[in-house]
Amino acid sequence: MRTRLTVSFLAACMTALATLSLAAFAADDAAKDAKDGAKGEEFQLAPFPADKTVRETTTVDGRKISYDATVGSLPVLDEKGKSIADVMFIAYTMPGKDRPVTFALNGGPGASSVYLNLGALGPKRVQFGAEGNSPSDPAIAVDNPGTWLDFTDLVFIDPVGTGFSRSRVPEDEAKKKFYAVEADIDYLSRIVYDWLVKNGRLTSKKYLVGESYGGFRGPRITHTLQTRLGVAMNGMVLVSPYLDPAASDNGDLSPLPWMLTLPSIAAANLERQGKLTDAAMAEIVAYTRGDYVTDLLKGRSDPQATERIVTRVTELSGLDPAFVRRSGGRLETQAFLREEFRGEGKLGSRYDSNVTGWDPFPFSPDQRTNDPILDAIIAPTTTAMVDFITRTVGWKTTARYYALSYEVGRLWSWGKDDEEKNKGSVEQLRQSVAVDSKLQVLIVHGWGDLSCPFMASKLIVDQIPLMGDPTRVQVKEYPGGHMFYSRADSQAAMRRDVMKVYATH
């Protein structure tokens, strides 16, 4: 078994699916450029519009606040000073002395920052990612009660190949410059640095937010900024992060893959019963790191070990005992998601197993459709973001907007034998905390997320040395899945926890 990600977010789970055609514009310069680039021809791209700013308002805690919304771009330069890419950003800023600035990135690789922008942190939001949401629901942006804008400026960055951000070099060169682990960290770190310099914000307090594969990026970008570019971040907030890909490997021998997912499966079952509480989850976590792992390691040396596992896992998951017995109490994610709602002809989502979609091929031995959440979030986020950029702000371009680019996922290079991916970012997380004794790290998860399970972060943080204040690196969990912030109560709880982190500075 191998727990893998898709989008936001979510690299390892990306499958070879057809490129989405959801853009609001008929002209698709990117497709022509990619074709020309494959032939080794020089790209002939029209320049992006100049940065543009409009004045907007939103309401937070009953108080109306005004802010500037800026859509703009920064060039990526090669060693000779030639522009090889254009990176688009959206910044929300307010006047005020000593306001912090927070940079936000989603994951994939291949996801733009729209999910954090219109779902979690930005001043406006569009509903998506919860049970019952439909792609054809009106994509109307409304005031976001969970925005962070009242206590920090916000800058959302779209990596090359996502949003409107684009490469200016042929495909083979783009793979080396942008679509590889180390290259991705290098140019994104420089984009953060360049935005700070351009806007005179080097002396501001600085924070980084990364969701999913953005959580993989977070510690690496922070460490690069600290040690190579001379910019010290004050804190990181890692949302449903993908920190240690190797932890989900080798389920034939290692108990870790099964330990990571069982608590999230149990959380989904508790939620369906209306019994999901902190106390109930604490008991499940204790079982997972205690009797469950002990019995998994015993194997056939103790004939009763498997019986104990099957009995307890059946109770925790609410699944058919025969299914649990056939799996030996080791619940493979995709098999579980088909089994959970098989009687209803539906599939659960790996991002939140209680969010479902119809299974169009219920009698196929393999799942033949994409994830229920993954398919449903593209239309509302794309429509709302393109409308905001081109109509509200008036930043006009005829290019296609990629909320999620499968092409980037296809081109992505993980390094020889997946070496770079399997290293994860835990090493850089430890080093960043060690370098700066005031750096704050908050890791937040939804209990029901099977793409980036919360249990992985709990185990990772428990192995990090204290290095002074034990609260400097924390893990918090909330009801919901990968995008738990689609639930108002969970979003509000995260906002309160984040404000405590910012208040330390």
C-alpha cells in the first residue's frame, strides 16, 4: 500500500488524465507555445499586463475593512539575466505600520494558489469541497469570515504552469528550470524575495503558508530563504502538508502506512455517527501507536494478533467484518473508499471520505473515475478567480487559467529513483527551527484526510527535538478533510490557532 497525493495540492496521486478545458477564454496561447517549444523554437509571448490594483472591502467580525487587491507578475531570470518565466501573484494589502506579510502556495505539483485564496485565507471565498457541493453551483465570491487579512497582508503565488503563470522556454528546458523539486524551491524562494524587495517589505514580519505539496515546499523555501537569500521567516503554517512521502512505503513490512490512515478512517466513521470529539480521537491515536502497531509487528509469531486487529479495526471503521478480515486490518486507501459507500453506488474522496460522488463504473474491478472532490472543485474556483482577475481587477489576458494543471504533473521530475521526493521536507523543517529559536510552526489537518493524514504529522513532530519551547512546532486537527476550511467551524478554529502564532511576534 502506498498513500499518495493528488492536487492542492497532491503530487504522488496525480494520474494521467486529459487536460481540463475549463478556461473562460477561447484563445490558448499556452498550447501553441508548448508545441513550438517541443520543436525547440523560441517562444514569442506577448508581455503580461502591468500590475493593477483596485480598492475592495470585506467584513470580518462584523467590521468592514478596506484593502488593495493587486494582480501582477514577477519575472524569473536565468543566470544571464534573461526572462525565462512570468509568475503571477495576487496580493491583498492594507495600510498600517508593522503589518506582517504572508505568502501562500498550494501544491500538486500543478495547483495554483486559488484554493487557499478563495477557500481559506483570502478576503473573499467560494464554497467548494464539501458534501453536496456541485460544480454548476453559482461561483459567487462572498465575504470570507475566516480571512486572515485583518492581521496580515496576503500574497498568493501561482507557480509556473499554474494560474496564468507561464514558462518562456521550451518544454525540455522548463522541466529542468521549473518542474523538478530543487528547481521549484529555488525559483519560488527568489519570487518571495523579489516581491519583498519590489514592495519595500524586507523589514516586515514574514510568514509562509503551504497546503499539501505546498506543505512540502514550506520548510524547504523557508530554509533556502534563511540560509541562501538572507531572509528570515517568522513562521510557517503548513495546511494538510505532504512532509514525508517515504512514510507510506513498504506496507508489506512497515506498519507506518497502516498507522497513518487508520485514525482518519476511524474519524470518518465517528463523524457519520455524530461522535467525533477530541477525546474519541485521542483514544484512537493511542490505540494506533500502541496495540495496533505492536500487533502488526508481531505477525504470525502471535496467532491471535491478526484476530485482535480485525476485531478492533472493524469496530473503529464501521466496515463489513469480511472486508476487514480479507485485508488483515490493513485498509488500503482506494479499496476503502470504494467499499465505504458501495451499497449506495458511490465513492468516497481521499480528501474527505465523507464527501461522495457517484461511481459511474460500480462493477469495474478498478476505480475508473477521478476523485469526487478533485473533479468538483475545478469549475467554481476557475470561474470565480478568472472573473475576479479579468473583470473585477481588470487585469486582462487571453491566456488560459489553470487552477490545476495535469500537464505540470505529467512533466514533473522527482529526481533519480524518486530520491528527492522520498527525502521529504522534515530535514529542512528541523534545520529551520534549529537556525531560528523564534521561528513558529503550526501544522494543521482535517481528521478525515486520507491524502495527507494527520497521523503522519503527529508522528513526525513527536520525533523532532524540543529545541527550547515545546510549543514552537505544533499539530492541530479539526473536523473535515484535506480542505477542512470548507467547513465554517473548522475554518474559524484554524483562524484562532493561527492568530495565536502571529501574536507571539
